[in-house]
Amino acid sequence: MSTFKGRLLEDTLDFIRIDNFEIENHDGYAFFLTHFHTDHFKGLLDPRFIEMLVKDEEKMLYCSSFTKHLVLNKVYCGIPAEKICVVEVNATQVVNHSGRESVQVTAIPAGHCPGSVMYLFEQGSTRVLYTGDFRIEPSDLSKIKPLHHKTGSLKEIETLYLDTTFCHPNFQSFPPRSQTLEDIVNLVQEWLGKSCNNQIGLWYNSYHGLEPLLISLSQRLKEIIWVPDKVSFTNYACIPELERVLRSEPRSARIHLCPVKTQINCETCTRLGQYTKRIKPCAQSFNQKQLEESRMKKGKKGEENVVRVAYSMHCSLDELV
């Protein structure tokens, strides 16, 4: 859960606001969104923010192209497309504000969910990195060109605004995401192979973040996937690898997305009962001791067909330090 208030501490960057669009931040001029999870776009859909953004020609919202698609596809969004400026991944955008030195902004893939980016702000000798939510393994650091000089040496970051969601000894290390994806694909394949009546319910808390899993399932198992609502269907369908495997009719698919937060009742999963295995990719259900024993956790009494699998979209403590 993001607790960032939206303002950078650097005086020369005081016109920039990030991941918080509530009324106390409306005095900003350049608004940046790292990704489209609710705790990072507080106030974004507030009519007062939209009115303020539209009235002033100089004020703009900046984000990745996929995040722009998600924002515009949000029901009752109200933000005009021309007020959203796309910062292409690994490309540098120059942001100007009256009477201030221009700022070079580079969007860097964050590995958190589709469209998620980190922002590198460079202004004169000032260099600031705002990560937002991210999951990057240490071995990937050398591949991130915007963080390196042309000589190959790492750039010196003056100020780092860091995602510390799992910066705690209880979350010392997580399995690589590739390993978790393999675990879930094997689990799904085994269950569906036991009976033609069997199906899978994937529980999830966030609308975006499971896309790599859905792609792995579709490519490896050649199964179609049911998506519960029109907005999610449209968002997922714009991902080329998923376009042909999604369905809006639940009985046509053996793999169902079953959102936890919205309490959308999946009639088919409920009706089939014992034939449905529910898989919940999550991180907070595991502590370090449990992870050392197993990457999976079976449900307690009454949840015999529920399996929780260690899956994190945030860095572990080891990955942070």
C-alpha cells in the first residue's frame, strides 16, 4: 500500500507530483503515474483534479502507453486523452515549467505489472530515481541502460524514492517469478489433466499483475481463460499474447479469473464445487520460514481445494539491499 504523499523533496522539482493526485497536490504542474493500481492513483478520477488539469494548458499527466490505455478505459474517467502525455519506456522526455530549468525524465520498466515504470529525473547535477512499486532481480540491474553512463558505469543517484513494501526480515527472499510461474502452470496442468470436469479458479487482489501468469498458462496449456467483467476483458485483450485466449462466457473456459476484492461470485466455480481448485498467487501469506519449506500452502479445513502459491510483484529484502 503506497503511503507516498506525492511531492519530491528537491526544491528544483517542486512542480512535480507522483502517484498522488489529491487536492493538496493540485498546485503541481507535471503529474506522473507509475502504474494503474488504486493506491497509486488516489484522486486521479476526482472531478476536481480533472477540472484543474483541463483548465491549465501547461499541466499534464505523464505515464506509460499501456497505463494511458488503462486510464482512458476506466469507466467514467473523464480525463481527455490529449492531457495524458506518454513517456515511452527507456526513452527520455523533456519536461518544462515556466521559469524553471528543464527536467529530463526517463521511464524504466518496473517489472511490477503491465505498464508499470520507474522514473529517473535528471536536472543539471541532480539525479532522482522514483521506483514506485517494482520487482527487479539484482541480475537484471546491468541490463537497465538508463541507469548507466555510456561507458557502462552506474550513474550516481542523488535521491532514491524506494518501494519498501517487503523490506522486512519476514520477507528476506522470494522465489524468482519464473519459478513461481512454473509452479502454477504445473499445478494447473496436473489438476485439469485429472478429469475433464475439473477447472481452475485464479484468485487475485489486483486487476493487473497476473498477466505473465495468464500468458504462461495460455502458451503452455493452450487453454482459454474467462475474465469476469467487460473492463478487465478489454484491458487484457489489448495484450497480443492474450487476445485470442480470453472469453467473457464462464462456461466456455476451464480457467477462471476470480477477483477477491470485488466479491464477484463465479457461478461456475461455485456450482462445480469439488471439481474446482482455487489458486491464489500471493506473497503476504508466507513468512521466510514457510518459504524455506515450500513455495505452496494448502488451505485449512473447509478450504481443501485452495492452494496459495508464493508470488510477489514487489522486491524481497534481499533484492532491495
